[in-house]
Amino acid sequence: MVVVGGGFGGLTVVRGLRRADCDVTLVDRENYHLFQPLAYQVATGGLSAPEIATPLRRILRRQKNARVVMAEATGFDLERRQVRLDRMANGADGVLFDYDDLVVAGGSAYSYFGHDAWAPNAPELKSLAGALDLRSRILSAFEAAEVEPDETARRAWLTFVVVGAGPTGVEMAGQIAELARDVLHRELREVDTRGAQVLLVEAGPRVLSSFPESLSHRAERALRKLGVTVVLETMVVGVDAGHVSLRHTDGTSEQVAARTAVWAAGVTASPLAATLAAAAGLEVDRVGRLPVEPDLTLAGHPEVHALGDMVVVRGNGGAVVELPGVAPVAMQQGRYVARALRGAAGGPFRYRDKGNLATIGRSRAVADIKGFRLSGFAAWAIWLAVHITYLIGFENRLIVLVRWAFSYVTRNRGARLIGRSEL
């Protein structure tokens, strides 16, 4: 069996086959599994990269029927049952891997809505490289403000624009505001970082649109208390090295002088979805997702499963079932596929929604769990417990828990290095 992708979905499949009588090959272009929900904490100095990224070989070291191949899957021959691998660790390209069963879990990336030229000036937060890049940019902006003599230029260095008010955008905006208000103002001498401006820009009418409206309003109030400026019903129409251009729904435009922008708006499926669709003679949807059957297989190819953010699932009647692009979906699908490959699936895939969580900052979060709607410290404590539980490895859980406890007591962040030495 070949599993492409070492994210939440793919890794769950591999681990679910640990007692199966089969050989499993996990293919990923990175050598680690990233706990992406905490990438924003690396970007703001709360955690170090190794605390949320674990080597795949270490995770699977005791699973004797699994091997890891560091390479990038670039093509599929479904008739011959082969996967093409490029950029292998030894430099080889065009290597063909045979399979009896194939699982593709390529994930997703943020979409710039056709404006990919914005990416260099507004990095995304879906990858470890993106988180480390953002950390360097954010901390460098404060360093630049410390030595900038011109007040207008200083204001631009101290202005941060976060695009997209989903969970990642809300969490990122809150963390930048706390970094400026609670940490750096005690360390910098020539600039008062408490005057930093953090703009959270959202095209829709409220933040956290996937949450109940009451929790969205509570989250917005918590953000404003932190000093975040929430800008709703506003689209980003331009991003360059020194400015972010906005257009409001009333037709007016605005140009914000900001040297740091963070992109957390909209997602598009991994290119693997289109590659696999072309091989199967299928079409992807408007955001590049591949349609799969109720049992997560490709139509006409029961030996091929696809899952996670890169797919949409057809219901029994043929209608598309929209599922949120979050880790619990991928993990539940991964467990289902592992059972299917063992011959124990027992019917079509059904997602069990366990609720939504989002943190805004210290003791601030919102939770929607089985109809119970919480905010404040109680929701924040639940958020902490859930994320600690799902982190891979006892060592990582312990280190992260200690770091969070120390940060809570001291209001300090120890992982504030400028550079990408951790990659």
C-alpha cells in the first residue's frame, strides 16, 4: 500500500494499518509531520518548530510494516497502478512506485484568489517554512521600528495586517497584539510597542463565520479588547512591500501603510487533486477539490482512496457533502480508510462533528461543542486540553505544556529568534 501525504489524514491511515498484514509506504516531500493548528504560535514566538513538527520516521519507528520515502508525488498511472515520484532524497526523478492500494491525502494551501504575486509580501501559515518566515518578519518589524527615526516609517513598521478572520486569522491577530502589548514593550527602549496597530481584515460580515453568531460577536469583542482593529466587509485588492490596499463594500478604497502582512484567507486544494482527477477522468470543483464516492474511493477505482482537504464527498444520492477543512475531518477519514483497507469499514464514511474551538489570546477563546457555547477562560482551558491531547509524542506534549504554563505566569515568549535555522 502507498500513502501519499504525511499530514493528519495520511498519517492516521498508516498508523491504523500497524497490525494489518501488509507493507505500507508513506511518501511525503518533508521528513516531518506538522501539527499545523499551532503553526501560528511558532510564527509569534510562543513555541519552537521542533515542538510542533515531529520526524515521520520517529513516529513510525516501532511500526515494522511501514517505511517512509522522502519524495514528491507528481503523477499517477491508475491502469498500471503506479505513482511517479520526483525530487527524491538522492536527487532522482521519475521513479515509479507500484501499489496494490493507493491513498492520497495531499491537503490544501491558502488561495490568493488569482493574485499569487501577493504571496512574497503576504506569506501564508500552512507550512513550517511559512511560520518561521513570518516569525522573522514580525520580529524584524519591531526591531526596525526601534531604530527608525522617521515617525511615519515607524508607524508602517508597527502596522500588521492579517487577511482572513477564520480561526487561523483570529488566532494570529490576537497573538501579534499580545506580543506587542505584553512582551516587547518591556524590552524595547526607543519605541512603545503597545501602540502597534493590528488590522484583521475580513470580506464577510463577521469573524469566525463557521461559529454561531453569538460566539463570533464575543470573539470580536475579545479581539478589540486586545487592541486588534477588526475590519469587516472589506476586500484586499493589493499587497506590496509597504502597503495593503483595501476596498470596502460601500465602494470606497483605502491604502494602509504596513510592512508586515499575513495571509489566512481562503484555501485551495493541493495540486495532487487535479493530477489524480486527470488520471481518473474526473473534474475538480472551483477550489480544486476532487470528488470521491461515499466510501472515499475514486469512481471506477476502488483501490484508490483520497481524503482530507483535497476532496469533496458525494452522498449516497450523488449530492456533494460539504465538510469543514479541519484536522478532525482528515483524521476521521483516515481512520475510516484504514478500516476499509482492513476490510472492516462497515458502510459509507460519516463525519461526526465534535465541535469548533478557536483561541484569541491569554484566557480568551470560544468553543461550540455539541450545542454548548462557551467563551473566556473555560473555552480557553478546553482549547488547551484538546491541542495537548492531539499533539504527537509524550515529549512534545510535556514541553508544550510547560512552555504554555511558563508563558502564562511570566507573559514571556522564549522562541523569538530571527532566522530560519530550525529548518
